Amino acid sequence: MKIQLSDHFTYSRLFRFTLSSVCMMIFTSIYTIVDGFFVSNFVGKTSFAAVNLILPPVFIIGTVGFMLGTGGTAIVAKTMGEGNREKANSYFSMFVYVAIAAGTAFSAVGFLLLKPVSVAMGASGELLEDCITYGSVMLAAMPFFILQVMFQSFVVAAEKPRFGFLVTVLSGLSNIILDATLCTLLPREYKLIGAAIATASSMAVGGIVPLFYFGRKNSSLLKLGKTRFQGKVLLRACLNGSSEFMTNIAMNVISILFNRQLMKYAGENGISAYGVIMYVSMIFTAVFIGYSMGVSPVISYHLGAGNTGELRSLLRKSLIIVALSGILMVVAGELLAVPISYFYVGYDSELLALTVSGFRIFAFSFAFMGFGIILSGFFTALNDGVTSAIISFVRTLVLESVSVLILPLIFDVDGIWYSVILAEALAMLLGILMLAVKRKKFFY
């Protein structure tokens, strides 16, 4: 039986409806992990460090897609809940066209800043050359990446989460196949650019396929068509999605800060170890992000329909799911620290030891991480972008920045891993506090 946004969601129905979004994000993380594996094992440690050094500033451009996707989906789903499907499609079309224009413009600016940004982060010599090589290809693909991440939100509002998952699988397989081909068969000097082309190609698939699907007559709730620019609606979407925008910018800024701290305390090995931990933690984080993406249109729909009882039920069930998932993830992280680290950097005993040690500390952050992600996403879905942005801003840019600057002074390199645990725990408390303050407005 087809599950609709207007349904009452039991645990079973909630699991089934959000499963495609969770799998979509997990699969995205898996093919990113495979990408890192090929670069590390077939291109080299320096190139692997370069990829991890340059990706955060490049992906800052991609945050536009997250902002328009989450903020725009909340508006579109709420409008459908109010019974105005034609207006919802008009909004949807505008967001897509704006994303294409913005992605193209920001990528052009990125090319101009690529080398000075790489130098500012401490890259020089071979490391700098690899940063520019990989970053240039990624920037060319950013418009597609923006569409890809934006459509990952809209396919759920269109009641087509399985289509979104299939697109992600197709995108991932193209990356994996091209990585395996280009990184193993090309001469040494072309392997890194081959890995970059593989990733860029997967972004193109993830952005173009949904564009064609929604541009033609389809069986979903959404279709691209004629629209007009509506600045107030766009501004509302940007404000509403500002939390996700801030989260993703902050995550990339934090990654830059982490890399600088790791370069200071552990050198290139530290950056490579952090790269492994970040690649793997993407799978764990993807569960929370995917669930948030899957449940958000449901929340927005029932907000528009005025179903406060269903909103309370969705909140309660979501917090229970997050708590149980976090505990399981900590256990999994501790058990998998050695084999996963060996998978990436088993060729270097010193780097392997650093990675295993860091991963085992970092894994405890999973117990708290989901609460900040889910509660921030909840407020975005409730069209309260300001509260969502506060949670995201404090969780990432404030708490993690302060922690990663102070704790290494006490615990040396281990303080960098401890900083994530402290920041996520404090962010959870902040989210619960904001929920208590806002409960009467939305849930009663």
C-alpha cells in the first residue's frame, strides 16, 4: 500500500517511508568511501591528504543545494498540505531554476579562489598541485552536485523516495565503476584526475536524471514547469533552510580547522587519519540525515493541515529512534575501528595506529550526534528556520570550533577527537532546551 504524506504514521509506516531516504544517504556515503579507498591505495598518501584538504572549501558551494532543498521542500510540502498543488509546483520550479543559476555562478568564483585558498590552508609543492587538480574538476561539477542534493529532499515531498534511492544507486555505481577503472588502469600521473572525473560524473548523474524526470509528465506530486521569480518566497526558503546551509558551511569550515590543527599536531598523517574517520562517519551520520530528510515533508504537510496531534507523535517517535540508533552506532564504531582503518591505510603502520586510536574516541559522538541533526531538521520542517539555524550554528561552528582549539592544548592530538564528543553532547542539550521553549507554539 502506498504511504502518503497525509497518513497517520505508526513506527512501521515511519520506517517504511523514511527507509528510502536513509538508504539513499547511506549509499551516497558508501560510494564516497570507495572513492577515498581508491585514492588512498592507488594514488598515494599525499593525494589522499590533498583530497581531504580541498574538498571542504569546494563543498561550501554545494551548501546552496542543501539550503534550497530543505528550505524549499518545507514550503512546497506545507503548500500541498494547505491544498494548493499548483502553487506548490510553481515554487518547486523556481527553486530548481535558481539552483542551476546559483551553482554556475558560484563555481566560476570558486575557480578564481582555488589556488589562494589551497595555499592559505598550508598546501605547497606536490600537495598544492594535487589540491588544484582535484579541486578544479570538483568545481566544474558543482552545479550538478547542487541539483543532486536539492532533489534528494524534493523526491520525498513528491512521494517518490524510492526513485530518489534508485538515482543515488545509479550515481554511486557510476562513481565506483569509474574509480575502479581509472584509478587502476591510468598511468600514475593521471590517477588523481581520474578519481576526480569519477566523482564528478556521479554528481552529473545525480543531478541530471531527476531534472529530466521532473521536467516531463510523471506520476509524482511535482513537475517542473513555467514559473515566475518570487523573491519573498525564495528568501523564506533560504531563511528556512539556513540551518542546513549553516550546518554544511560550518561542517566544511570545521573540517578546514580540524585539518589545520591536525597538520600542527600530527602532520600529513593527521589529515589522512581524519579523512578516514570522516569518510566512515558519513555512513553513521547518513542514517540521521536520511531519516530527517524522509520525515521532514511529513512534518511540514501536517503543519499545513493543522494536525498537532500527529506532530507530537512524530516528534516522540523520532527521538526514540534516534536514541536507540545512537547507542547501536557507538557499539558498531568500536567494533569496526580496526578493520575499517586497515581497509584504508593498512599500508602504513604509524598512520594505521593514529587512525584506529582517533576512530575509537570519535565513535562516542554518535550517541549524541543524531539529536542535533533531527531537532534542527524538525524546526526546519516546522518552517521555523531561525530556531533550526541557532541549533545548527551553535552545534557546529561555535561548539566544535571552541572545543577543537582548546582540548588539544590539554590532550594533544586526542583532544581533537574529544572535541567532537563534547560539542555534540552540548548541542543535544541545546536542542532539547529549544524544543521545551517552542513546544506550545507547534505541538499544543
